[in-house]
Amino acid sequence: MYKKIFKRLLDIVVSIVFLIVMIPIFLIVFISIKLDDGGPIFFKQPRTGKDGKTFGMYKFRSMTVETEKDGHKLLHKERVTRVGKILRKTSIDELPQVINVLKGEMSIIGPRPWVESYYQNFNDEQKHRCDVLPGITGLAQASGRNSLNVFEKIDYDIEYSKNVTFLMDLKIVLKSIIIVLKREHAEIIQEDWENEVEQLKTQNV
């Protein structure tokens, strides 16, 4: 009953309240991003959601619009803006995902929605992490965040997808708040994604 009905209702209520409370923070971020480089405020990236379906996940833009400078391709770390560094360090860049929650594409709690190349290399068991809506935070994030290797993250995600309860969601929220406040293992960059995807590919060889 919780998984099918109350979890969705709770997502909607929490997201609406959160958006209202966070209006001042959002305004500060809007202005900061515009003053920094004048580019778009939001960044929308294709991610894999429930049942392997693709959706556009919202984030505050933390990288430059330009991918090249003086004729050479910029590395991931070279593209992160001054404001972007702060947004990532504090995880504020993730806040717009409440929009995805309201749209029914995500939940407050669930496995993190990864880029599509991950899903393309999952085996049948690993695809079970997509049996539920992806979340802003999840069991893997509450259990070590990016200090875990990709297979450990997937194991935690599968465990969650098979055992969704209100008590588990509450524990994940509390643990996630502590981790964010401590700013532990906050960022995973493009090079990390690529390394994790390569690790997934090796299991299929």
C-alpha cells in the first residue's frame, strides 16, 4: 500500500512544500548563475528511469555552455563554473529534481537515475534497480555515496527496490542529510561515469 499509493502522495506533498520553502534559495541561485556567465539556469540531461525508460533530469547548471576553448576540448573539471563548484559541493545543484518528482518521473527516495550507458550494460539482475522510480537520494547514497564502487551501488539499489517501506525511506532521508552536511563523497564526474561503465562492460565479456 505504501509503495503503490502513499509514497507517491508523500512525494507530491513534500515536493510542493519544499519548493515553497526554498524560493529564496532558488532566487539566489538564479541570480548567481546569471551573474557568473550569463548562461541558462537549468541543465536537462537524459537519464534512465523506471523500467528503463528515458527522461530528462533537471539540475542547476554548474558547467560552462562551451565545450571547447582555443581549439581544444575542455576537460570536465575545466568546465565547472565558479558558482558551479559551490552548487556541487553543497549538492544544491540537485534541488531542481523536485520538478521531476512532481512530474512523476522520480521519487524523493529511490536509486539514483544514471546516464543511459549504464543501463545498456546491466545484466538482467542489475536491471531490477529500475523496478522503482529513481530518486533524489537512495540507499546507496545513504550507505557511502560515491565512496562505493559501481557494483556495490547496484546491490544497494536492488536491495531497496525489493524492500520499499516507509521506515526505510525515513532512515535514508536522515542518513542522506547527515552525509550532505558533512559534504562526504559529493561529486561524481564524467570521467568517473566512464570508468564505471567500463567496469560494467567487463562483466559481459
